[in-house]
Amino acid sequence: MPRQARLDAAGVLHHVMARGIEQGLIFRDDHDREDFVRRLSELASKQAWTVYAWALIPNHFHVLVRTAKVPLSRNMRALMSGYAGYFNRRHNRQGHVFQNRYKSIVCEEDTYFLELVRYLHLNPLRACITKDLYELDSYKYTGHSAIVGTVERKWQATDDVLVRFSDNRRIARRLYCEFVEAGVGQGRRRELVGGGLLRSCGGWEGVMDLRRGREKYRSDERVLGSTSFIEEIVKEAERQEEGKNRQVSLSALMGRISMDMGIGRDSMTGRGRNRKVTRARAALAYTWVKYLGRSGHELARALGVSPQALYASSSRIESRDVIHADDLDRWCA
């Protein structure tokens, strides 16, 4: 699988949370909550990510997701921007809905997966939205109710949680409920909303800043895991930064890809529907926009196509996973 320009590559487990601006409400009623859940479910149904746990609190939300082909940042932009527009229209208001950007913590799965599922799903109880576990079982706006089977959420990966308790669904649900009950007295666990050794509020560049000794320790930690897990994250950040910082020109990249795919360089900017040409343009779009992080508008002007067409072709390449890391290294050297 080709390396992506961001650290949130396919398969990474994230605990994501966001709060309302100035601690304000982002969910005023069930209509708001239903709209947000619809947006969350649509992304899951499109296999943009896998949702394991989630909880909606009046002034914030939590989700535990594994990224797929689409980077976390793009999914969160679709989720939060779309919801903010709806919220402002419905409540006749203007301005920001969320406080700054979302907070995302990369999590070490073996140690923290079940702990995070339990922690997220107990949020309504800690916030006194539900008065007890019995009421939590049927509360619609957390993933807990889907796992125990009182609310159907086909888009939520409930089986991936239950199988960690037992292959027998009935036994697994009982053991899961016992596990959740055992966590009621734990209260707010600060280590689960940012632990480990890496702290940053500057995006994934913050990981590299820490490596360079530039990072000041702050309150929102970026990685939850063991020392070895953190070292792996740092190495991955280095690999992805290497791709992002490649200085290859558009002209050189077009020449290398066209030569590799056996077409004339000039045909890249034509209107032909030749299969080789179409594939070469898609590979160019993916490499230039998604791997190198360069301007899609610049490439669209050079090729004489719309930015939307470029995005669609690069997404097809990404979903089919047909470009290898060796190809990218050769083209961008």
C-alpha cells in the first residue's frame, strides 16, 4: 500500500473528540443528535472508517474509529463542517460551532481498545444523562446500546467488540456488560484522553517537532501507548514527512509517469480516453495531490481538466490500491 501524506494512514486506531465553542451546546435536542448520527453512519457505510464506540454529550462528542483509505482529517472535516452548517441553519445562528479543531489520539490497540470502548460508552452515565446502567442500555446516542442489542446500528462494528469477549454472542454480551459495570466507579480517567509520551496540538507535524526538540509539553497528548508503540509512530511520521517534502516538479513528475506507463508526455494534457492515458492521469493526480500534498488546482490547470475530475480519478486509484511505494519513490526521486 502506498504511503500517504498524513500519519493517519489506513488501519490506525483513533480516539477523537470535539467540544462546542466556549463549552456551548452542540446538541440541543434529539433532532440535532439524529442528524449527527446520520452523518457518522454515512461515513461508516461508505467504509471511510470503522466505528467501534461513540457517545454524544450535549457539549461534546467522542468516537473511537479505525481509518480506512480516506484520511481521518477528511472524514472529520466532512462530519464536523456538514453538521456545523446544519446546526447554524436550524438554530438561526452564525459562527463557529466547535471549539478549535478536533482532538485525536492514536491508540495502541492491544492495551487500550476495550478500555476506550468502555470509557466512551460510560460518558452519558458520568454526565448524568442516564441515571444507571439499565437506562444506559437503551440510550440511543452512544454505541453501547448497539453492542448490547437494544438499538440496531448496522454501520457500527459491534461484532469486532464482542468477539474480544467470546465467539458466542450471548456470552459475549454478558461479559461485555460485566466489563462495563466494573468501570462505573473509575470516574474520569485522564490517561484515556491523552497519555503516552507525545503531546501536541499542532497536528501530526507535532510528532516531528517533538523529535527535533521543539515541542513544548501541553495538556492534549497525541499518542496513547507504550514506548515501543510511540517509537513506531515516530518512524511512520518520518517516512511520511519524507514523502511530503519531496521537491519534484510537476513537469518532471509528468515525464516520469508517462514514460513509465508507455505514453507520450503530451498525451497527458489531451482529451483522449485511451485507457493508458486515463490511468496515467489518475496516477499523476494521486501522486501530486495525495502523496505530495501539492495543489490540485495547479495540476488541473496544467492538464486542462476540472479539480473535481482530478479528485475523482485520484480517489479511484487510492481505493483500488494499485500504486506501490516503489512507484512513488521512483517518480518522486
